[in-house]
Amino acid sequence: MHRISLICLGFTTISFIQFSLFGTALPIIVMDLGIGYDLAGVLMALWISASAIAALILSRYIDKVNIFRFAILELAILSISSLLTAFSSNLIMLSFARILLSFSMPFIWPICAKIVSMHYVSNRYGYSTALYNIGSMIGLALTYIIMALIGSSWRISMIIASILGFIYAIVMFSIWRTFIRGKEVNVKVRSKDVGKSNGLSNNISKLKRDFVKLGIMLFAAFFFALYTWGFIVNWLSTFLIYELKYDYSYVAIYMVFIAIVASFLEINAGIYSDKVGGLEGKVRILYMGLIPSAILLLSTVISSNSLAKMISITLSIIMYRIATPSFWSIVNEVIPISYVGRFGAIYTLAGPFSGIASSVINGYIVALANSIKYGIVLSAILLFLSTLLYSIVKRFYKNK
């Protein structure tokens, strides 16, 4: 079973490189294409909107297809998108490539959540989710390493990302054929087990009646939390490179440090949430991560020293990652296994929607104020709101 989590970790890491590399290279892309940050923000929002369309159309199929084949197809499409991005000579070609990527991106985390639901019991949700979830942090750090190593050429970096994707797609296919094929999980049996361990007992029909309310609250909480992550992915390099005047080589070292520390803490947070158990454990690490992260974001704005700003944003990202195992392990905890794929595809819409909002709002903030600090304040406020909503979800679920 541990092998399955490692497969998912590689999957999320390589996928996130494809997704986040554009944001990492954004200061160079803006200069190379001769566009403003406001236009870049609008374009990214338009590209991300394809994710919402894809999730709405294709979400029904996640619970019906072979999930490992679907994962391999997703990675291949993402890699093709990166290759097309590298060879885009105008905004039309670039938009086509990024829309193709956005069309595939919303299924990465639902795929992993579905795999976890199929192969793990409830008291392993936190750890297994944390293990594949650190792929987003590792992938983000690797984008800065790629940019530093190849001399800040965003086109070559996209080609490298594409090659990595194709290689891992082949690796995943080989592993699936060797270890996974023929080892299907009895979903009906697991569904009963998961229901009992989640406190649902045999009263699934009662949860279904409140499914819409629960889903809306989870979606809103996830949206507010991911707005901040959208800022980190798409605008952190603008803050560090454009505003604080650091170069990619320095930032790459900084991101590796963040990835190592954040990944260690994230995995241990997942293990801790499993020890506490149930929804209580998942929500507890949300408090431990999101509240300090929001406070540290606000301190970034207050400080006038560049080094102090760097330290604050570093600690904020690290604390944020402590909470992230709960974003998807809560879904595994409260949603019946037969609905995880479908709900996950809707739940993950919070990603593109928050990305659209973050792209447009932060793009105009940088263009108008010549600074991202007001965007940082907004991100901190939304983290507080996310924590509040997850608390309401916990109380709502326990009262059912």
C-alpha cells in the first residue's frame, strides 16, 4: 500500500511542475511577451476557467473509469500542454496550450483522493493524503530549480517540464501493469467499513439529505484556503523577483528549504491527525496551520525590511502546509466512498475559481499599486474565513 502513496506523490509532483512553472516564470514571460501584469492576470483567469468547465462535464466519470489509466492520460495531456507552451509564438497559441492544461488540471487531486479511498482505511487518511499532497510543494520548489539551472529561459523550462511528464507517464504505466493490475478493491465492502469508521453508521440517507449544505460549506472553505495557495503559486515569484529584487538562483535555494521543512511538517501533521482520529484530527491541524499562516502573512506587510519580509512569507508558507492534508482527508472522512470521485471533481472547482479570482485581483493590484502587499492582506483575511467555515463544517457534520 505504501507503494501506491509514492506513485501518487510522483504524480502530483510532476503534474504540479506543469501547472506552476508558468507562474514561477511570470516576471520573465511578462517582459518577453511585452504585456502588463493586469493583462497577464486576466489571461490566466480565462485559461483557468477551462478547469471549471472540464470538472462539470467530466466529474461523473471519475467513479466509473480505471483510475490509474485516467491518471496516466491526465499526465500525458499536461505534458503536451507544456510542450505547446514552449513553442507558442503568440498569445493565441499560448492561450490554447494553457487552456489544454487547465482542462486537465482539476482531476489530479480527485484522482489521488479516489485512490486513497479505495486502498486505505480511515485511520490512514491523514498520512496518505499528506504524502501525495506534498507533491504540490515539491513541484513548486522544482520549478524554481529548473528556472535557476537553465538560465531563466521560460521556454526551455517548459520543454524540460514536458519531458519529465512524459517520462513519469511511462513509469506510472509500467508500475500499474506490474503492481496494480488485477488488484481491484471491493468497493461495496470498503464502503460499509468506511461508513462505520466515519461515524456514518447505516444512516447514509441522512447524509444525502444534507449533502448540498455540507458540499457548499466545504467548497467555500476550500475556495478561501486555495485563494492563498493561488497567490503563492502564481504571484510569489512576482513578489520575490519583481518586488524584493531577488534572483532565481537565490530563490531556488530558498524554495528547496521551504519544501524540505514544509514536507516534513505536513507528513507529521497527517500522522498526528490520524492519531487524534476522525474529523476532529483533520480540523485540529487546520487550526494549527491556517491561523498562524494568516498572521505571518499580515506581518509581511507590516515589516519594512526585505529580509524580515522573506522570513515572514517563508514561515507563512510552511505553516500553511501543515493544514493542507486536511483539505482532502476531510473529504475522505465525510463523503461516502461511492461519491468521492464525483464530489471531489466538484470540490476541486474551488481550485480554478480561486485561481481565477487570485489571477484577476492580484494582477490588477500589481498594475495599479505597483505592489502585491494588498493582495497579501486579502489572502490573510480569506485564510481566517476558511478556518471559520471548516469549523462550521465540523459542527454541522457532528450534529447529523
